[in-house]
Amino acid sequence: MTAIAAFLRKTPVIRLQDYFTAGGFTSLAPIDWTKPEPEVVEPLINAVDAMSDEEKQRVVLAAARVAALADEPGQNALQNVVLNRAVFDTLQGANNRSLWVFLNEYDRFRKAEEVRYNDEHRRTRSWSGFGVDPDLAVKKDPVSLAAFTAAIRERFETPNVHVDIFDRHRVILEGEECELVQVAVYREGRPEDTLGFDANSTLSRRIVKPVFEAALTYEAATGVIEVVAKTREDRIDLTRYMARDLLGITLDEEQALPWREYDLSMLLRPFDFPSDPADGIAGVTVKELRLMDLGDPKERITLESMSGADRTIWQMAEHRIGLDIGGGARVLGGTGDVAEWVVTRARFTIKFHPGPDGGRGKSLSLTVTMPHGCNLKDMTPQERLIGEKYLRLWGILKDDNDEGDVLE
């Protein structure tokens, strides 16, 4: 009950009243919703705890889904798809907004879950991108949708496939938005044998058929299709079906977008990390460098600068391994051999000035692994925007395309 109690305390009573009134819960003890909020929440927590197991489980599951969209990525996903923005934008509190959509626009709530699934898996090993023709219209008519669905049924040998197609947007650089069409695909997998308890609490084997999710987006302005699915073969086939049945074109695998590439060579020597004053960056500190000697690639050395360290990471490298911070090489004592070091991973922290309300300034920690890895995918949209901006400015991110990162 700890999680559900926290959810009930963080959600306005007026929205909780809407939920429990509309839910038809027969085992919920009467609640006096007219009392002041502090006098409603604790009795409500006790009443939910005393509900029947079946109805309490309904509340727990619904609360988990609502809470999952109450963080910043979830709120962005809801904002992407909600229909009544006039009401949504005036609601105070993330739980309040999330539960309001759950109650009043449930279909859009489910689409927000699909948006979040897609955005969380971008730039991971389950992502691929393809450059096709721009300015195409995504067909949503029954005939096109039926052809797309039939292709998926045949490809995955399953009779049960569900497809959602809807318009959405994504925030890109400088706060601008790009318009997307997202296609969410659910398909039933092969039967699996698993253990479970039956109605008599007896352990037994049961047959379940898992449901697998995939997502595709098309950005008309750039002609980019992005797809999230388990395997590369699945991603290519799903994109081929979308191109053929929903866009009316033929996909060529050579249209696949390359992975993003990163270059950390500038960190072999002190780097001043220039920034735009408008972004309020107080400073950038390199906290970790992982180095490899090209002459001995089976070994790597990691240097980490802890809080309060007297030396910079480069001074530490010079002291510990004799790194020539002017040239990126060192001489091995007594042998005359020269070791050429390369940076294979770096972690650095961007520290921001305090906001207008004072307090401590925020920090953003970036980890880049050569040649394709970065933790940008784990960040909020706003953090990704600022991270991408400066990785490009500093010459670390070598391409100008919104392509993929390898999950490290």
C-alpha cells in the first residue's frame, strides 16, 4: 500500500473523487468528499486498503499507469496527444493532469503510453531510422490499414494484431516542434508455458500468449521513418510494410540512417567547453576518462576525478600515466616506446547557475562512449536538447542528423 498511499496523497481530492465515483467500486467504504483535503485522504487510504482484493488491484494498476505518466517524459507524452489542451494546460499538478486524461480521454491516455514507449526506446539497440521521400501523406483509410495489418499477421504468423495511427509532435532544437505520425503495433506472440496460481491458490502451469509492441513514426518535413522493434529484421520488415501500404513507396535498405558518431579526441588535452550565456551554464567538469593504448587494445585505464579533487582530470592523467596533455602521447620509462592514447569514454558534468528562485543550480551529467554510445536517451526532452546542442558545439557529436545512439 505504500505506493498507492503516496499516489493518493499527491493527487487532488477532486480528481480522486472523479475516479472513485466513476469506477463503480462496490467495496469502497463511503467517503465524505466535502471535508477539507487533509481529512479526506487518510480515510480514503484506509478505505482502499479495506477494499476487496479484486477492486483494490484495479486501483493499484490504474494508479501505476497514471503515476508512470506523471514524470516529465510522461507529461510531455500526454501533451503530445491530448485533445482538450484548454483544460489540460490549466490543471495544477502532474498526477492531476495524468488522471484527468485517464478519466476523460482514455484513448489519448493509451496513445500517450505509446508515445512514451517510442521515445524511451529511441537511440537504443532496438531503434532504426530510414530516410525516404518527404511530404508524404500517411494513409489511414480502412483499405490501407487492412493491407498493413494483414502483412504483419503473415510476417509474424499470428491472427491477432492491433494498430493505432495518430498525429503527434516532438520538441526538437531551440524549443521548436516537429509534426509526426506515429503507428503503434501490437501483435500476439507464440504461446508460452508459465507457472501461476489458480483460483484455489494451487500452483499450476498455464498457457499465456504475450503481446509484443512496436512503434513507427514518420516526419513529413524530413522524410524520416523511425522504428522501434526487437530485432533488425523486424524493424526492416515493419518499415517496408509501412512504406508500401501507408506511404505508397518502396523502401530500399540502403536508405537506413547511420548511427550517430562521437569523437572524444579533443579531451586528450584541456578543453574549455564554450557555452552560450543565455543557457546559464556555470561550468563544465570532466569527471571521468577511460583511455586505451592503441599499442595494447586489450587493456584500458579509467581515471575518475572525485568531488573536491585538487587536480583536473588532465593533471591526473599526466601524473598517473604520464599522458602528454600537449600531444596525447607518453614515453614508457626506459624503453623508448611511445604509447598513443585514445579516449574511449568520458563523463562530464554541466553545472548551471541557480534559477531566479535561488537555491543550488541544476547539473546535467553526460556520458559518451566511443564510437556510438551516449546516455542522452535516458534524459528528459529538455535535457536532451541542451545536451545535443553542446555535444555538437564542442565537436563531440559529429553528425547533424537526429539519428541513433547505441545503448551502453
